Amino acid sequence: MMSATSTLALTHFVTLADSFDKDKVTPGVLGFIVFAVIGGAVWLLMKSMNKQMKKVDFEEQPEEGDAGTATAASAPAPTPKTS
């Protein structure tokens, strides 16, 4: 149910809408605020991601037990000789 205040506010918006060109659509101040908030959130996420990526060590250390099996598995199987 709409209160008297909200009804009064809507009637003001309706009269303002009639004065604008109906073929022209603009985002207005609310569109700018939403865009600025999304831009700020992306900036903060990128800053956080950069900090987390700096913590990652990309140099892989081969394990001693797996080093022999990895080379044996990747080597081609010997072909049997037929005489």
C-alpha cells in the first residue's frame, strides 16, 4: 500500500518525466553512481588479487621419489625384436 509521501513523490517524478524528450534515454546520476561503485569494487578486487598472486611461489620443486617414475612413464616403450 502506498503512503501519501510516496504518492506525492511519484507525482513529482511523473511531471518531470513529461518534460523530457521520450526518445532520449540517459542514465542520470544514479547510473553514474552505480557505475562508480562497480568500478571501485573491481579496483579493490584487482588489488586484492595482486596481493594474493604475489604470495604464490611459481617455482616447482620436483619430488625425489617421483622424479624416476615420471621419466620412465614418459619414455617410449621398447619395441620387441623379431628375428
